[in-house]
Amino acid sequence: MPGLVSLEGFGRGAVSNSPGPVAFGLGLSLDAARVPFFDTWNIQVGDIAPGTYSFSDMLIDATGSLLFGTGGFAVTFNSIDEFGDRNTVLFNVNDAGTQAKGSGVFTVRGSCPISSCVWIDLSGTQEVGSPAGYGGTVIAAVVPEPATGALLLLGLAAVGAAARRRLTT
């Protein structure tokens, strides 16, 4: 559909064989059966027109032994805008740590000076030697530029004025 972008099929399915816990500076207290993970998904946007896009109620579901972290940065959707500013959307993780949900906006730049200017970061834990994963899809709609909205309002005003003139004559 025009104005919609679908970022399909990111996720992970893996068995961790890492020995013992690793607390990555967040003061985590892990038992020997669970290990932390931190994943970054760089989203390639070369076929997407530059602009601002919005998404609503994006869900990422954990499977197997994987649990998302419960901190404020367990799942984030990030982009770098044309001014070089980083925009981050924080996802809410349910109490069980099995689902993350978020809504927000991101920017697709005309060109990106780094490997990717749109990415998703995910962190949490999984059991050693146990299947674990997550997955999700983003459906985003382009946010109209302010000039487009102004032209639309101007056009509606002109149509209204013409209709009003016809009624008075």
C-alpha cells in the first residue's frame, strides 16, 4: 500500500552454550543456568523513501527460555535523523518478560554515514543449552510533511469557498 512500509522477519532462534552468568555492568544477579544476551538488528532501508515514519503497537514475542530484561532499555527502536540526532523509542516489557510492545516514530535518511541509521536493540537472558528466540514485524506509515498538510487544508478551503459561492447564486 502507498505510504506503508513493512520491515519483515527480524528475530532470533538460538541455543546458548555460554558457561556461567555474565553481568554486563547492570548489576544483574543471574544464576548459572541463565546467561544475558544483547542483540542489535540493523535495518537496511535502502529501498524506503526518506522521511519520518510512525508505527503503533509493535509486538515482539519471546519464545522458549528467552526473557527480555525488565529495565527501561530492554527493547528499543532507534534511528538517526537528518540532523544527526538519535531518536529512541522505549518498548514496554510485560511482567513475565515474554513480550515487548512499543509505538513511536523513526526517520529514514537520504544517506547514512554509518552501517545503519535505523536499528533495534534487545537484551535479556536465556537458559544455557535451551532453545530461545524472539520475533516481530514492523508496519510503519509515512508521516506527512507539514507543507503537505497545509496544501491539503488550502485545497479544502478553496473547495468550501467555491461550494458556498454556488449556493449563494
